[in-house]
Amino acid sequence: MWYMIHGVDVPDSLEKRKAARPAHLERLQALQDAGRLLMAGPLPAEDTAHPGPAGFVGSLVVAEFDSIQAAKAWAEADPYMHAGVYREVHVHPWLQVFPTSQPN
């Protein structure tokens, strides 16, 4: 099943994000290589693709896991959690409706 993982950043997380980003991306790449990643990306603090010093307020990942427990364990092990980037992470089952061309 697909799961939505929403990481919520602590204030002023940009430097912590930069330091942990390579390890964070490596884990996402592993999901993609396994065909289990639908989408992932940061949530800019400002309405722009390049927020500069304003940084980010969180991240969104939609990926396939065997259970919500597996999705939560994956999210809790994220380098952003260990680096103090996220103050909390929300994990929810997610059902794809659109686009209809994607497998459910």
C-alpha cells in the first residue's frame, strides 16, 4: 500500500537539512530503485522553488510499504530525524485516485 509521510521541520532547519541531505537522498534513491517511490520533495517556506535563506517547512514522501508500521519505522530512521531537521513526522495510508494511469 502507498503511505504519505509528512515531515515537519523545526524552525531554522536549513543548515541541518543541508548537512543531512546526502544521506536523506540516498534512502529515497533506494526506494526509487526498488520501484516503491511515487514522489518526494521539500515544502518551501515561501511560494518559490528557490526559497533561499527562508528554507523549508517540511517534506512530503509518498512510497509503498508493507504496512503502516514499516512506513513509520522507515520515517523514524530518516537522517532528517536524527539530525534534528524534523520536529515531527506524520504517516498515513494513501490511496491514489488521480492520475488514473498510475497503478493502485
